[in-house]
Amino acid sequence: MKKKGSAVFHKNTFDKISPEKKDKIFTVAIAEFAAMGYNATNINMIAQKADISIGSLYSYFSSKEDLFLAMAEKGYELLGKALAELHPEEGTVFDVIERLLHITVNYAEQHTDFCLIYIDLSTETLSGLSERLSDNVETDYVNAYKELLAAAKEKGEVRSDLDVPMAAFFLDNLVVMLQLSVASSYYRSRIKLYLGEDGAQDREMLIGGLLALIKRAFS
């Protein structure tokens, strides 16, 4: 479930600076975009907090838009690395889905800022930006879900009448909402409305409950 090659949103000059300097720029930019959102983020503030001049920042990235998209690509790259641990060839389809749910929760906990950037990027006001992301990033995940479920259907692990495209759509939406429900305070409050404080905090119970529902729907 890997994404294809990423677009390059930085200039060649960015490749020539030290890894420490790159990390500082990325750390500051990710935190600012996650906390403020794209529209309210001040690129001058990013330069100041990263201890570089605004001129230097523009020598690395042509625009605030390119800097933001570079952060989004970094998030997708980290997600791709996390999903490399999925191992869809190991176990039943439900074993794979359980690993997927765990990976989703762990990623959202470890990379909350990237998840918040994704929420911002998915809004209608930033649709023009999301269209610049490379290689149809979502398509790779769609195809992976379809392939996983089609193989399970062939092996008799799921219902013979399972609508694979619809099941893949359901699974994808569940994973996205699970990620947002861990990363976003707004969506975390929605979990509490349904499951209460304890249910919202107990990750094993949450994953187990979702997996049980998936099994009933797909089996």
C-alpha cells in the first residue's frame, strides 16, 4: 500500500543545506500549519522560529503554497512507511484489517500535526492545493483496498456476494475517520458522545469494536 514517487515542492538549494537545518524548518513549518491552518499561517513567523531569514526561506521554497505542500508530502511519506508494516500477505483479511486499524491509530498519535494538515488540505477552500499533490495519492490506497478485499473474496474469507468497491469505500472512510478521531480534538469529542470518556480512551476496545462490526458486515 505504497504511494508512487512524490512531487518536488522545494528548490535545489534546499537539498544543499544540513539535515539539522532541514529538520528545523520542517518541524517549525509543520507545527505552524497544524496549529494555525494554511490561511492563517504567517510564513515570516516560520522563518523567524526556524532561525533563518525570509529571503533564505524563499530560496528554499518558491511560495507558502509550496512549503505547505512539501509538509503534506512528508506526511504521506511517513504514512507510506507506516503502512509498509501492514504485510497484507500475512494472515486472513481480518488480521490485515486489524493491523491496519492499529497502524492508523499509532500514526495519528505519533504524527498528529500531519493529520491536522490533512484535515486542512481536504477542505473545499484548499481544493486547488490538493490537486497539485502528485501521482493520485488517494488512488493507490483505493486500489490496495480493492485488491485486498477481492483476494479475500476469492479465498472465501468474506461473503461471496460482497460488493468489493463498496466495501473498499466503507473501509477507507472508516480508516480516515478513525485517524481524525484520534488526531483532532473536535472528532475526539464526537467519540466521547458515542462511547463515553472510557470508550474514547481505550484504543484496544475501539479497534476491537470496529473490527467486530467489519467482520459481521463482510463475513
